[in-house]
Amino acid sequence: MTDERRPFPAAVEAFERAVRARDADAAEDAFDRLTGTVGEARDAELHAAGPRLSAFLGEVPPGPRATVAVLVGACVERGADPVACAPALFAGAWDAFERAADFCASWKEAGRGGLPSHEGEGLEDADFERFGFEPVMAWQSLPQFEMACVAVLNSPAVRRTAPGRAELRDAVARAAELSGEPFQYLVYALAVLDDEPFVAIDRATGAGFALRASGIGDNFQLHTLLADALIGGGHLPGTAPSPEAAAMCRDLPGQTPTTGSFNLVGADGEWIWNEGNPADVPVVDGVRLLVLDPPPYERGWAAGRFFPGMTGDLVLERVLSAEESRALLAQVAQPGR
């Protein structure tokens, strides 16, 4: 049997043909075949299917659209081109979050109380007519679109070049505000910085360091890599994270316990919480400036990557001169907490 006649590629072809022809019965049958055969698909078949499915994602009816988006994300995780797949996923997610935000607003205006679950608990049959089929389906689809978008945002090339990130970020923020849900994984993935200049200054010694960060998902990961670069590199006193902890924050799978080395403070004097992400760090003179204070209490966590599929790094580029460090430190407010 040739590859072209294998079940999964045949299902992709049949599904595309039915969707473009607006043949609902044929599309439903092909969709069932698609989801039923993806588990046995070969890597090469998934590589081809990701861009092909994403190319007509916007034409897929609202019911199965988010599932197809997840299939595209799964193809990317198995090696399909994320840059080719990302624009359609971002556009589909933007539409879903925009419609879902409208649904949330309408639901509250109707005095319905707490929002229904994404699985449909709390919805009534009449709600599809009352609020509209597509807004209801959009609300239900958000976890799937979140998953699919994070899959492509693991790619540095997508984060640097794919269109639609800013628009999607705004739509997610609106839906989060109206729903009270944080959509943390997508929010953090959209906030990931690449080739981003940072400066860290140790308040006690005045020593300053220019660093560059890429692919770091949260500040637990940033904190661990910072301690590895500065304490592990012999530039500051203290106990460095284990080599294993640092490697797990870069590209080694897994997590391992570690203990915090600093209290991270921004130029505004506010603490930079480990639970946040590097985009929280305020910018001073074109760089994100961190002041390192002693930890007020012992904090431990599982060192590793916030996004297991995303490679992270923090590179020490140079040690600042005493004059540079003093000039920057003079712009820092005293800690607010």
C-alpha cells in the first residue's frame, strides 16, 4: 500500500475535499476518520498534514474547528513546519477569543451568573439560540485553541516572525478580563522574549551583569538560570543551582528541586514574583533591569521549563563597569515590599 493510500493521509484529503465543497455529511465522516487514524500516522504524514490542515482551518465549521486546530498542533509537535501552521492557528484562535469575549459579555448582561464550563456544564439548549451558535462554540473551544497555539509558540521562529501575535494577545486579554479565567499558558507563551537584553545588579556589591534571555517561560526558570550564570559562574557568592537544575531550565527534560538565591526587584522597587514571567521586568535605558537582593526567606521550587517543548537560555554577555552599574542602580527605587 502506498503512503498516499494510507488511512490518515486519505482522511486528510477526504476532509479537505468535503470542507471545501461544504458537504456536511462527507465532512463529518471524514472528520471521524481523521481523528480515528491520527494516532497511527507516520511522522512524514503528520509533517505534510499540519500545513495542509491549517490552510483550510478557517473554512472548517465551528464544531470541529478547534479539534482540527489541536491536530495541527500535534502535527507540529511531531515535526510539521510551525511557521507554516502558525498564522492560521493564530487567526482561528483570535476569532474564537473575540467571539468568546462577546459571549461572556452577553451572558453577564443576561444575568446568568457564573459562566458555563468549557465542556458545556451550565448551558441550556436554548442558549445556542439565545447567544448564538458560534459564540457558544467559541467559548467551548478556548482550551483547545490555547493548546494548539502554545504548540507552535514553542518555536523561536514563530515567536519572532509569525503575524497575528499582538492581535491574539489583545483578544486573549479581553476574554480573560470578561471571564475571569487567566488562560495562563497562552498568555505566558505570547509574552516569551527572545534575544532580550537584561541587566542584573547585585545591590550589596554593586556588581552588574549584561545578559540575554531567550525562550524563558516564567520567572522560576529565569531565577534558576540567573543564579547558575552569576553564582555558578563564580561572579557572586552563594549556593548555585545544581548543573542538572540549570540544564532542565534549558533543554534537559524533567524537573528537580532547587532553592532560590535572590530576591528579584524591578527598577520601580516592586518585587518580581517568581510566579510571573520575564516580560514583567521593567525596562530602563532599553534593557530589562533586575536588582538582586538577599532572599527574605527560603524559597524552593521544582526547577525546569515552564513550557517543556520550549528551549530556554540566559547568556552572560559581559560584566558591567562600576560606573555603568552605579548609574543604573541610581535609577532604582527602594523595594516596595
